[in-house]
Amino acid sequence: MRPLTEAETRAVFEKLQRYIGENIQLLVDRPDGTYCFRLHRDRVFYLSEKLLKVAASVPRDNLVSPGTCFGKFTKTQKFRLSVTALDFLAPYAKYKVWVKPGSEQSFLYGNHVLKSGLGRITENTAQYQGVVVYSMADVPLGFGVAAKSTQECRKVDPMAIVVFHQADVGEYVRSEDTLT
């Protein structure tokens, strides 16, 4: 487990900024202590400094998951955000999308959100902006990228895609072997 390099930190923070904006600072400097990002086996983990000190005493081969996995780096060194980061993204999300109850299951199976399943969307959401997807009961279901801006969503046909799927809580069941 090692600290992120400058290029890795930039890649992680650019991805997080698409979803939570300037609230990244709130992830690092929390009232309950200081938190940091560490790299272990191409995965980026978010953990407190107290836990970091304890994890330093565990041999690297025996260390499975020192904190919350925020995502991983691909072989081309691009950062891919994981669904395990949803609990930290949801409270700080700048742009949100609420889906109708009939579309929740479709989204949880890994499908995009269609206009017919769109319940609400945050005002002034730009196209290709990172959004957190909620149920109408304000339960975070996952996250994605806005395919259309808020203005365009009002005019498109019901079968048009408004949010591209990136990750959802259904991945816990579908990919439980590969999630750490």
C-alpha cells in the first residue's frame, strides 16, 4: 500500500470532481479525523489515518481491503470509479437524477435511464456531467453520466437515453466475486 503519485491523484480527483465538485475537500478533512487515499494492487482505497497506521503492520500479501475501495486503475492507467464509493458520493453530489419506481429495477440490472423512467433531475445539469441516481424515496441507487442536459430532457422523446449507466448497487450481486 502506497500513496498515490501526482498523476494518479489528478486522475482520481478529476473523476471525483465530475460527481461532487469542490466537495472533495470535505472527503479529506472530515470532523472525525483526516482521511486519505492509498493505492493497493491497482485499487484506490479511502481510509482514515488511524486505520492507515494499523494497516501498515499487516504484511502486503495478507492485506485484502484496508479501507473503502473507491475504484481502480485500468491497464491504460485510467481511473474507473467503483460502486463501493457511492455512500461517499451521494451526500456531496452536485447533480442528481431521480428515477420512477418502474425504472429502478431496469437501472439496477445495468441499463441506462430512459426519459420515460426519469422522475426528476437537478436544474442546470450539463450534458456529460456526472450524476448520482436516486430512487423517488431518496435512496442512492448508483451513478452515471447525463446524456442530455436538463433543458434537452424536457424536449426529447420518451425512449431517449438521459443517463448513461456507470455503476449501481446491483453490482454487489452481479459481480460479488470481483468487488473488494
